Amino acid sequence: MLQAFLNIWRIKDLRNKLLFTTAMLAIYRIGFFIPLPGVDQSALNEWAQSASEGAFGSVLSYVTIFTGGSLSQSTIFGLGIMPYISAAIIFQLLATTSEKLKAIQKEGPAGRQKIQEYTRYTTVGLCLVQAFGWLVFLQQGDSDLVYPAYRNTLTFWACGLMGLTAGTVFLMWLGEQVDKYGIGNGISLIITAGIIAAMPGAIMSVVEGFSISGGDASRPYGPMTVIFLIVSFVAVVAGSVIITQGQRRIPIQQAKHTRGRRVYGGQKSYLPLRVNHGGVMPIIFASSLMLFPSIFAGYAASAMPADSEGGAVYNFFAGMFSLFNDEFAGLTGYLYTLIYVAMIYFFAYFWTTVQFQPKEMATQLRDGGSFIPGLRPGPRTADYLEAVMERITYVGAGFLAVIAVIPTVVSSLFKVDYGITQFLGGTGLLIVVSVMLDFVQRIEANLMMRNYKGFLGGGGPGGSGGPKIRGTRGNV
């Protein structure tokens, strides 16, 4: 491992890419603390802390994890990269239903560039809409989140809309620069940096709340609780890596072609089908959808009078809110958990159906002169691939459900703050694991390409696994 790190700095091109990526992420973290003009940051921080246990606080926490931004601070990067991701998902879904977008995609790099341009324009529109909604929220009622001199002024609206929109567009540009001149996926690395930045705060919470006895109200975390958290974190991360990398390998046989006296083809290979084909998207869709019932019920119950005139309606919404919420840790009610798991399964199959096209895959195998042994090319192969994907998606969805529920279960059973247990699973952990695996694999590919020993044990002249090249009189 140490040798691999040393090899990275020996390669000038790879070293420059890593330094450039680090510099871009540092710029992102610096901009993360530049506030919007006119917003009382101390009042907003106090409000965010008071609302952290409610449904809206869960929305803010979810947005912070997924976007790389933070509305609780209302900085120029408050919206994060969320509008760009939303626009990309919209066009990704439209590409499966719109024949026009399908035709553009088939144009190759020029078509993908055109869709990327559409995505950028849509991002700006989504930024304006989301920024407008956030600024309206900051100035609603008698809220003191905005200084009185700036409330409902043209200057505040112009600075807020332009600041939030420009911040997201700048993050989008940073991500594209990392893709072009750095290493790794720029957008994913920005989100990962935002998630990891919250980890030191969670560690400090455990340290400040630790005591040998573990029975004090101000220091509730005893030695067994801390050991359990450490072991759980290692186990969950290891399980996430295994499932994320897990594949079902379908054997593929190439047909033999005879040309003159030579026979070509006939090699054996495999078609890898990922167990967790949907990645983190099912949890994201399920979490987004499941936030609305609790928010709607909470606001409706607070708006209804509790007296005899509106008592029945109030009791209905209050009962609905209590079913979806738990008094200790927010959205952890039994009904919420059951529906949450069901929605994860639904969106796992939905996303796999959208992304995985067995008919196109079978057609490509047939046109390439390959086939699955024992199956006829064409519809029979497509049916087999679809059946296999349905079975492994069930396992992948079960893994996602377990990962998504672990933080709330541990928080409720062991009375640990959700800000700590959120690193034991959920969207944030899966994003970090997936992005870091991709990041390490890209570094590994760069090392192996230059015949250096990498992280995974392969190597060249410096390692035992490298190829031995010997030349004699010009022959290799």
C-alpha cells in the first residue's frame, strides 16, 4: 500500500491530476463558507438546530448529504449540485422514452455533447426555481432570518437568485474541470467531499459524549457503545464494498469465423451483471418521496385548530404524523419504515427496468457474433438476461433496504444521535463507497498502464505480478 502511494508521486501526469483535483475540492470547501448577503447566519443556524428533530430538519439533512451544499448556512453553494443532478436524471429518464433523444444519443460524442448542453440549460432553470422557493421561505411571516433592511428588497432578491444560481453553475463547472484535467468523477467527488466534511463533527460528538460509566445524561456513550459503533462502521463499509462490487457473470462464447485457412474467434468471456445495478438511486427516490407525507401532515396539523370545530381534521393529521414519526429520532415510525422498504424495492426494480435493456444487449451480442451457451441468440437470450436481472435485483434491493434502515434502528435502540448513526448506512455511505471505489480503480488503471504496482496487488517491474519482458537480438 505504501509503495503504491509512493508510485503515485513518481508519475508526473498522475501527480498533477491528483493535485488539480485536490485544489478544485479545496476551492469548493472555501466557497462553502461564503454567505449570501442579507441573511442572518446566526439566526438561521439557531433555527436549523431547533428544527433538526422535525420533518423539515430531516429534509435539510437529506439535502445536505445528497447535494454537497447546506441550506442551514445559506451560502452561495447552498443549493449544492442538486439542480444539476436533477436535470441529468430527468434527461436520463427521458432518453428511455423519447425517440428524439434516443436518436441524439446514437449520434455518438456529438449527440452526448448536445444532451449535456440541454442539461446545463435545465440546471439554470431549476436553480432559479429552487432559489426563489428558498428566498421566499427565508422571508415568510415574521421570520428574522433576513435582516430587516434587506427584507423583500430588489437588492436581496437579485443577490440571492444570482448568488445561488451562480454557485451551482460554478460547482458544475468545477466538476467538469475535474473530469477533464483531474482524476475521478468531478460531481461525485464534490458530493463525497461534502459528506466526509461532516464526519469530524460526528467523531467529536462521540468523543464529547464518551464516559467510562456511560450513564450520565450529558455523556451517554459508554465503552461498549463506542466499540459497537466502530465495529458496525467497519462491517457496514465492508458489506457495502462487497455488494457494490458484486457481479453475476454470464458466460459468453464468440462464434468462430473461417477465413481462408485461418479460424478467428471462438474465445470465451463473460457478461458482468451488477447485483446492485441501481446503485444509490432507489434510496434517493424512496427518501425523497417518503419525506412528503410527514411534512404535509405536520404542517396540516399545525394549521388546523385543535378545538371542537376542527378537532376531527386535526386528530386525523396529528395521527398520520405520529404514525410516520417517532418522538426520539424523527422519521423512524414503524409504518414509515415498512413503506420505506417497500418503496426501495419498487424503485430498485423501476430503475433497473429503465437502465437495463435486455433486448438491446441481446441484439448487440448477436450482431457481434457472440452468444450465451445453450441459448439461441435474440429473444431467448433477452428473456434469460431479464430473468437473471430480476433475481439479482431482489438481492440488491434487500441490501439497499438494510443499509437504509440501519442508521434509524441503531439510533432508536442505542439512543445515539442520528448525526452519528447516519454514517453507518444510508445514502451518504453508499455514495462515499461507490465514489471512492471508482477513484481508487482509476488510480490503479493509471499505475498499471505505466507498469507500476497498484493498490490491488498487480504490478510491473516493481511488483511480483508484472510481466517479464526479455529481448534477444530485437525479438521480444
